[in-house]
Amino acid sequence: MKVILKTAVPKVGKAGQVVNVKPGFARNFLFPQGMATVADKGQMKALDARNARLSAQLADTKAAAEKVADVLNGQTLKIEGNVGAEQGKLFGAITSQDIADRIAKEFGQKVEKKDIALLQPIKRTGKYPIEVDIHRDVPIHMTVVVFDPNAIEEPKAEEAAVAAETAEPAKAEEAPAEEATEEVSE
């Protein structure tokens, strides 16, 4: 089924593109979310008219988008999350707004939350590839790493405790071994 995308959809296409998708995906996901419309003759004419208007605007913004892409493309963005008792599951979620705020803070680039292509909010720790769609002709791919700040500290403390415990019994084992060798030699 041919549809016209209204917004960028990861692994499908960018806003304004005509793409082929399975009918069930279009009916059950794209249409209810308002991400696409059916590509009939009327919509195609409207798309052509809209593309003609946008081409002049996009030419002006392409240079600015390329500057932002030079800074952001391929970068890794680290976001700490509040992790619950269940390992790796976040209390809240990392949303497009959280990612946009972190990009502005770390890289000094203003990106709107609608430009960050996330199908669903991030609810677990790990690495997630994202796409920032600030311009149709300028792809920006980043990686978001969500981590638990407490998980990093705990293993170090546990390792120190285990090392201390293993060092003491080793010394205790060495002393009786020396005594045993002395007894045998007499």
C-alpha cells in the first residue's frame, strides 16, 4: 500500500516521502498515529504543491542543517536513568524531549523534540540508535546510551569487599602450610 508520510518514521522513511508499506501496518499504526495518509491522486497533487513551496524554504535551511549534522552525526549521547529494583528497567522513560534537552546541553545545538525519530519512549537501559531529522536531505544518526549511575558504583564496592575477603583467608592458609612443612622436616 502506498502512503505519504507526514512525519519521519524510523526504518520506513522521512516526512513527505511516498513509501510502500504493508496494509496492516498502515491501518493499525501509521493512520491512527497520524503519521501517514493514503497516496491517492488528490493527495499526490497536494504533495507536489507542498514540495514546490518547501523546496525554496529547504534550500535556505540546508546549510544550517549541514552545520548541525557535522557536530551531531555519529555522536554518542549518555543519559542516566533512574533504575528500579528490576535490573535495567527505568522508573520513567527517556522521551524525545529528554534527548533534545541533552543535545542542547552537551553539544550546544538546538533540536526540537519533533525532529527526533523515536517510535516509542526508551524504558530500559542500553544503547539505542536514533535519527535526528532536522532536514529532509541531511541525515543525522546518533546513539543514545541509557545507564544506571548507581550500577557503576556498586560493582566497584563489591569487588573491593570480595578482594579483601579473599586476601585474608589466603594469608591464613599460608601460615598453616608453613607450620606443616616445619613439622615434616623435624
